[in-house]
Amino acid sequence: MLQPGLSFAGLDCGGLCINFRSVTSRVEQLQVVVHTKTKDNVFVFVSVAVQQSVKRDAVKDAIYKLANVHAQIDSYVSDVVRSAVPHMTLDESFEKKDEVSVAVQQKLEQEMASFGFQIHKALVTELTPDAEVVLSMNEINKQKRLRDAAIMAAEAEKVRLVKAAEGAADASQLQGEGIARQRRAIIDGLRDSITHGTEEHLSAERISELLLITQYFETLRDIGAHSKGATVFLPHGAGAVADTAAQIRSGLKSGQAPGQERM
């Protein structure tokens, strides 16, 4: 066994007596690609990088015990990968690449030590599914993101509608309070203007009639102010207002009658 450098092996007659075989003492990396399938029946290509070198105290075994080192390592790697990956799903195989690497390294260290080779590292560098599987996975992720986007858009629309409804409710409440104050001011103004300087007190019926008359004329004014408004037929005249007031009073009395009987 010759060490690196200039060495003399003796006389040779035309290369018939002495033959040489060289094995490098450097660390070599062997790339092994294994085609296997996962537990969920997805075929994948597993790429394993094996870093190995010859043991300096076992060079004789490395030269004479193995004819093809790379083929031997390829066989062991394929055996371990095809034993481990079929027990994992596709997602698990991506998550547990380190476990596969450790299993391959332990197997190679155990088997290749007797042949004079030292295994420095075995790494699963790449795990590639078939092209159709990759497209399917991308489509699944795409549809999932579209679904999430649709849910978020629906939630945003829900918030917008709820806030709009709350705003409309608050606006209606404020508008109702404003109308109530307006009518209260109108009633007070009518009462004061009619009874000013006298000791007369207007009844609720008279105040209701005055308020109805005021609202009646305001309605006519609003209808006439809008040129694009729909046509509305109303019985015009003071008697119509009186009839309307009578109908309202009759309805109020009808609604109060059962309560008065209970009292």
C-alpha cells in the first residue's frame, strides 16, 4: 500500500508483473436517487447525498472486498428509503426527512464499516413528487386560499351591513326624537297662539285636530315641491281633515276600551 507521493514499486516487464489500483483518500459525495411511493400512494423521487471516505487503517479491505462501491451504497440507500417512506404520508415524508437521513446513515455505517469505508453523513436533500401531484397540491393550496379570501370578504360584508343597519337604526331613532320634539314645539306654539290672552285650555282632541291640519298642509306642500313625485289623490278640503281626525279618535277609543274595562 503506497502513500501519496513519489514511490518505487520495483522493476516491471512491460506491465505484466505489477498492477496498480488507486482509491482516493478524500471524502467523496455520492448522489443516490430512489423512486418510491408514500403511504397515501403518491410516487416520489427521494434524492440522498452520501458522504463517504476510505478508512486509513482499512485500505486493503476497501480495495479488495468491494468491486463497485457506488453500486453497493446505492443498494443500501434504496433499501432503507423504500422501507421507511412507504410508512409515511406525503406530508409526513416532507416533515420527517431528518428521520430518513438518520436511518440511512445508521444502515450505511453498520454495513460499510466491514468494507473499509467510513460514512460521514447521509442527507435527504430533495423529495420531489410527480409533476401531476405537484400541480394538484398547488391547486389545493390555491382553492384553500380562495376559500379563505371568500370567507374574509363575507365577514367584511357582514360587518359593513351590520354597521350600516346600526347606523340606520341610530339615525331613525334620532329622527324620531327630532320629529317628536318638533311636534311638541308645534303643539305648544298652537296652544299658546290660540289661548294667548285668554284662560281657555285646549283639550287633547282640539290639539290633535290642529296638529293634523298642520301636517296635512305640510304634506300637500311636500308633494307639490317634488316634480318627480308619484301622483297621490287626497280628499281636499277642511272636512276631510275633520273626518281623518274623527277616525283617529275612534281608533284610539277602540284601543283604550278593553283596558278601561279591565281597570
